[in-house]
Amino acid sequence: MKKQNEYSVSVGNIGNIEVNNKREATKTYNEYVRQSKAKHGRASGEDVTLWINGEPVKEYFGTLN
């Protein structure tokens, strides 16, 4: 039996968000990148990383570095 993929998105000071599938993971990643680029809000300036099976697939480096 094939192992199901695991998807999550890490956001700086927010933490890890577990999601059920690649489509939802990509949508969540893109939304937090949008929020990171904004000049206000909890995710503003934070790094955002999309993980699949524990491996980083996409990374956005925020302005807080």
C-alpha cells in the first residue's frame, strides 16, 4: 500500500499548519506569502515554507531576516 503524502506550511511566528493535500497546501502557502508581503498583520514579514513529506519544496524569505 502506497504511503500517503504529508503536507504542511511553516510560517515564522505562527508555526506549522498541517493540510490534507497538495492543492490545499499550495493554496495555504500562497495565502501566507501574500500576508507576509503585507505591511501589517501577524504574518507580515515572516518566512513561509511549503513542506511535503518533511522536505522543503517552496520557500519565501520574509523581510524580518
